[in-house]
Amino acid sequence: MSQYLLTCTCGRQHAVSPGQAGGEISCDCGQPLEIPSARRLAELPQAVVAAPVQRQWGARSRVMFIALYLLILCVAVAAVAHFFRERPMDLSHRTAWQNWQLWKNLTAGQLSPDATEVIKHDLAAQERNRQIDNVNLGVLAVAGVALLILIVGYFLPRKINVNSR
């Protein structure tokens, strides 16, 4: 859409569009400016409107985006893995007396069927948690690399001058 220059009495020029015809604007000096009709607006000099600059992603921006995406993905994987951790066996459904007997048998070295069940469950939970911790360690390593790439990419210049003579 073309724009036209409307000049104030103070000398400042304002770009106005045909859609504003018949309206009013205020100059920075405070003077109200009446915008002429569309027909009279066409008689004013046209404003030179620069085309908006479209920024393209360079290699630096792409690498930083991928590193940030990878970092967010690692945080999400670690958060989800946290919810898959096994808890020790829940003994709250048992009475205090049953838990006391279980503890007494375990400390005395006697393995009752209840104690064997608790021990098996807790050992399986420890093994599963160890596996999840290994996954989280790998995710942490990848997140560290992604963070390092982000930090290094931030301090790299936007354009690298290859014409060095």
C-alpha cells in the first residue's frame, strides 16, 4: 500500500496511507494535522517505505536452535524418567505389629515369607532405579553438550569474515 507525506507547519513530515484519508493525526509538536481526502492525498509526494528486512537463519542460529531443542528434550526425558522410579515396598497397609514382627525377624536373620517378599521387591526396585539412573546420566551428558554448544554459539560472531587479506 502506498503512503504519502503530509507536512506539518513545524516542518516535520508524516507518512499517511489512503485508509487514513479524511482523518486527523497529531504531530510531535502537538499540532493536529488534518489528512486530506483520498483524491487530494494522491497529489502529495509519496513516502519511500523501505521493504521489511527478512532475517534468514544462519548456521549459528540453526545450531543454537537444535542445541536448545535437544536441551529441552533432555529435561523432558529426565522428568519422565523420574516418575518411573520404583519406591520401596509400601508397608502402610500392614499393622504396626506386623511391621514390628517383620523388622524383628530381619534383624535376627530369620527370613519369613513376608521378609523374602519385601527383600525381593526392594532389590528389584534398586536394580530398576539403577537402570533409570544410568539413563539419566546419559541424558545429563547430552544436555551438558547441548548447553556447551549453546554457550559457545552465543559468543560466536553472527557473521564470519572469510575475506582476510
